[in-house]
Amino acid sequence: MKVNLDQDKCVASGQCVVAAMEVFDQRDEDGIAVLLNDSPPADQADDVRHAATVCPALAITVEE
Amino acid sequence: MEHGDGRQALSYPIPSPAALEPPVEWADLRRECPAARVTLPSGDEATLLTRYADVRKVLSDPRFSRRLNAEDAARIGDSESGGVFNGEISETLPQTGEEHQRWRRMITKWFTARRMAALRPAIETMAERLVDEMVEHGPPADLKASLGFPLPVWVICDLLGVDDADRDRFAYWSDTFLNLTRYTDEQVAAAQAEFVEYMTAHVTAKRADPGEDLLSELTTATDARGGRMPDAVLVATGQALLVAGHETTANMIAKMAGLLLADRRRWERLVTDRSLVRSAVEEVLRFDANAGIGMPRYIGEEVELAGTVLPGGTTVMCGMAAANRDESAFDDADRMDLARSPNPHLAFGSGAHSCLGQALARTELQAVLDVLLRRLPSLRLAVPPAELRRIEGLAVGGLREVPVRW
């Protein structure tokens, strides 16, 4: 799985961090999401898909 | 149903058969007339969108602007100013593009998942205190007045570094700002003037003697380009946070209790399994059929949407609550599933303008629900659900009261 995050679209809702904290974090200065791992292991794939689905900014895309 | 063409427009908001129930028209509109002509409280016409895909698309498409001050844009409310959507805040705060993003990102640092986790114990303590007071007075009690209304204004006042003693004034101002019909134009203008006077003095005081709050931080912080917020923007930011963060959350706390207690099997399931609190809050947000009038947008150019062509100059009402019941987006959309996951509902909007404080709202709702389940597992409605009444005249949907026993 390959994860893409568009920081320009991100609205800092923090939903991705709640869904998949091993893969996403938020910058201290503005809450914008950062990608900790763009190729997460299989056991985190469901959480990452969940994060992409609930992101209100549609800023996360996943290539399977 | 042919509300899209020459026939008479639907009067909007559309009435519901009961306080917690959706209007019967929603399902037909989604199926047959996803871009329906409606008449707003002002008398102006707009186009109502009810399908999930259309609502999500419009909310995240920058061509659909939030600027409702265009000459041919519809006014929402029936007061002269048109209420909160046409008010002064929208003149002062950057509304679109990069400027809006720079402003927004100065605020969002206060709403990260990490900060919310740190804030949660303080919110639970506030909720505990309010529940204690409610219990002291004994049943029956109005959960909205006792807990739902005060809690979010306490949280916002803390965020703005406002004294506890001024919480009641903030609650009143907040109420008037969201007026569609309840207050006179004079009352709204007076509240606006008082608020600006208070906040201007407050900003000056925080500049001289900064505290640990968001407003103090903003008086000295710089945006991504090194710019500082002028006082007028600070005052407007404080007002925006109050307007956006108080009444909405207050009503949602009350509606959450109403929805979970209306069918007490829901409540009992949560009492037995509090690990469902997070997904239950999301499901209540999705299921809320009384979310207010939705989000208005204005499109200056002709655009194709929902199988029709919207002419330039159209004002669109995004019916998020109707979209949240769309069967093509949610399985068993009319059934409340407390464990539903994922739950990409549109209660907080979508795109660049989706609710700035959504993480805070979620934290407050989770904290309140957790405290109630823990402290008052025997909680129940003191009236039949059919006797719950909606409040009228505010942009935000809510219940007048939520009478409970325990």
C-alpha cells in the first residue's frame, strides 16, 4: 500500500491521527497532518483506509 | 415531485413530523429531485441539494463561494441583515483562498488530536460539576439547560481566556448572533456592539498580560507569511469561535441525549460497552435530522450538478443532514448503528471550510457522553420522545428542552 497526503488540502481535523496514529501525525505549528510512513505494513492498512475515508478534506489517497 | 422546474418552490426549512425525525420529503427529494427549488425564510429562492455526493462535491468545490453578499445571492433570514451568514464577521475574516488558509492554520494548531487528548480531562471535570449540580436539584431536570448549554460556553470562554463570571454574557451574545427570527434587529445590533466592545478591551488586556489561552497566543503569533492578526481580526476570530462553538455543540449535546434515550436500548448498549462512545458520537452526528438549515453557497457561473444545470447567480443550500441519510452512501442509512465505522458523515461539512472546531466538538460530545454513562446509567427521558419539541428561529437546529430522570 502506498499512501499520499495532500497537505495543501488538509484542514487539520486530526481524524487521520485518531484512525491511524502509526501512520499520521499533526504538525505543532498549525495542526496540518504529516505522513510518518507512506508504505505502511499490511496490519495498518485497514486503519489507513479508514483515515482516508473519514478525512473531511479528502486529502488522503491510497494506492493498493 | 417537480420542485426543480416551473412548479411552486418548497418552503424551507422543511417541517418534520417529530422533533427527532427527518422530513418525509427528504427520501423523495434525494431520489427524484436532488436539486430542488426552495423558498428561504427571507422569501428569496435557493436550490436545495440532498444527495451525499452532490453536497460533498459542492462543499469542497471553491467555485461555490461562501460570499453571500453578491447582489443576486439569496438572503437566508428574515431580518434586515439576513442573520449570521450575511453578518460582519464574514466581512472581517478572510473567506477564501490562501488568505483564508493562513488565518485558519493559525487557529487549527489549537485543535490537534494531541491537544484534544490533553484537554479532555478538564472538559470531563466541567461536565462532572454540571452533572453534580443537576443531581443536587433532583429529577426531573432539563439536560439541555443543566449541561448542554453551559458546557460549550465554558469551554470556549476558557479557550478565549475569558473570566468565569462573564460566561452568561457570552451565552446571551452567542444566542443573538445566530438569530433568524427570535431577536429583533435592534437586539442583534446591541449584542454585536457589546460583544465587540468587550472583546476589544479583552484583546488589549491579553496583549498587555498574556495568559495560556488561544487569544493570548494569537495576539503575538505570526502566520505562515510572518503577518500578525490586526485587532479587528482578533475580535472577529473570537466571535467566530463563539458563534461556531457554542450553540452548535450545546444543541448537539441535547440532541445526542434525546436520540440515545428515545430508544433506550441504545443507551443500555452504551452503558454495557463504553468503548462504543467514539463511534456512537459519530453516528449521532450522522443521524441528527434536526441539524439546522445547512450550508449556503453561491455560484457565480453556470455549472452542471445533480443532473441539471444551475445558472450563474444560484444560491445553493447544502442539506448535510439529508445527505447523511443517503442510502447510496450509508448502508441502512435510516437505522442508527452505534458501532458504524467508518462513518464519513457530513455533519461538519467537507473541504477547505469544514468545521474548524470539529475535533473540539467531538471531544466535548465524547466527554459528556462518557460522564453521563458513568454517573447516570439509569438516565431516561421524562417525557415520551414524541413530546420533544424543536427550537425555532435559529440557524442551528436543536431541541427546546430534554427532560430527564435517573
